[in-house]
Amino acid sequence: MTTPTNDENLPLSGIRVIDVATVIAGPYCAGILGEFGADVLKVEHPIGGDICRKYGTPTQRGDTLAWLSEARNKKSVTIDLHRREGVEVFKKLIEKADVLCENFRPGTLEKWGLPWEVLREINPGLIMLRVTGYGQTGPYKDRPGFARIAHAVGGIAYLSGMPKGTPVTPGSTTLGDYLTGIYGCLGVLMALRYREQTGIGQYIDAALYESVFRCTDELAPALRHVRPSARAPRADPQRFRLPLRPFPDQGRRQVGRHRLRHRQAVRALGRGDGPAGTGLVQPLRRSENPLGKPPRRERNRARLVRVVDPRRGFEAL
């Protein structure tokens, strides 16, 4: 059991965060910081507030479930950054801030007279997280960023769906936003550590597609070394060498087997160990499995599937 804590005991207690971002990566990062004790101030537009208030399923209080989730642990203030007076108020907040989270298109803060160079001059220790679809530089920097598009550009949609089928959204449509929020939070924490050592702030350039691309397993090196298979079953012998697909039973549980747990797997199935029980041949070691040559374990796949799911046999792959 953990010891109850108050805000003063949390690791980010005393850190001041300004959240001027909206849907969803930037606010998610600020929310994580708030969960660990940071004092988060949410800056909203005077007319209508943050658009996330109306994003998602509405509640009886008028806000949406998405807003109630992402606005936790935050205080709100309205500032019109399109007006000179609003810009001056914002600069006053920056003077005492530790972290700024924003996710406007590149050039938006610059248009309002709030580029990184100006903010850093106001507060040399400021840490600024900038979230966009494709980064602050490069040929795509001016394009709007949406997580669904980032899933395609980053490659995870390429891996999702049925073989020879259309790429699909992997789970939540906002997965890329949340991944980038987490990576952005890691960047902020490292920048806080750097400032602790040097007194100098930094800005973090986080792109949605990069966060997605980092989570595509072996796709990146596969593009260099072998030809990757799009939307292939997890049991594809050219990828993972053994059946990792879900096998339903009457309790709707799922079964998976790691290649390093062959003996434990067959024992758990109550079929003995090796040929005396399942007839499953002990798989080759990695050193005996040169790239491109099907290993002995592939002969076991049909037998293993019949043991786990006799109704479907090899089709379960």
C-alpha cells in the first residue's frame, strides 16, 4: 500500500505549467505534469473557451467526457492572443512559468509576436513543448496535424487490419496524440533536469508522426534489410515464427506463447513436453535459425493450433 501524499509531496510540486494547447497531445502532457504536482494554468479563448469542451460525448454539466478527462488538475484563464493586450498578459505569465505547452501550427505564435526567441528572452529558464503534425521544420511543417493521418504517415496503419485489406485505425483515433503527449512529457522532464544543472531552458519539437513511427516494432529496420509484410497475421512464419494470434475458449480468454517458453507452454497445456505429449518438436535456437530459412518450429504450428483451438485447426492462424 502506498502512503497518501498531498500536493506538496509530489515530485513536480512548485513547477508552473502554462497549457495553451488544445486537442489533445499538448493538454495531455500538461495533464500528466499536473497529476504529479505541477501547477497547471489552462489558457482558453474568451469566446467559447477551449474547443475540447465540446469535443466528444456531452455530459449534463455541459462539458464533454473528453474535457473532463483532459482538464483535470488545471485552473483556467481566458486570454485573447489575437489582441495586443492579451499578448502582454501572456508575457507576464511567461515571466514566472517553468513550462509552456502549445500545439499551434508552426508560425502561429510567431505571428502573434510570441516566438521562442522572445519568450526565452523574457524567461531564460523557460521550457517550451511544441507539438505539431510534422515538426517545426521540413516540407510538411505547414500541414495540419491529426492523429489519424499520423497513423498512416508513421506506419502503424500500414501494419493494422487484415492481410491484403485496407489499412485501419489502430484502436483509438487519437492514439498518436497520446503517444506524442507522453514523449513530450519525457522531453519536458529531461529539459527540467538540464535546467537544474545549467539554469538554461530548452524547447522540445514533438511531431505526431514521429511518435507513431517509433512504435512500429521492426518496421523501420525491415525497410532497410528485408521486405516487410503489410497487415500480415502475427503468426506469419516470415515475421514471428510462431502463432501469437488470440485463441478463444468458452471463457473468452486468449492464449499466446513466447518462443523462449516452449517447455512451460506445453506443460501448461497438459500435453507433456515435446514428442511424448503434443508431438511438438523443440524449436531451434536463434543461432540455428539463419534469416530466410524456415526453422523446424514451423512444422509445429498446425499441431499447436489444434491443441489450443481444435474447432478451427490451422485456420486459427
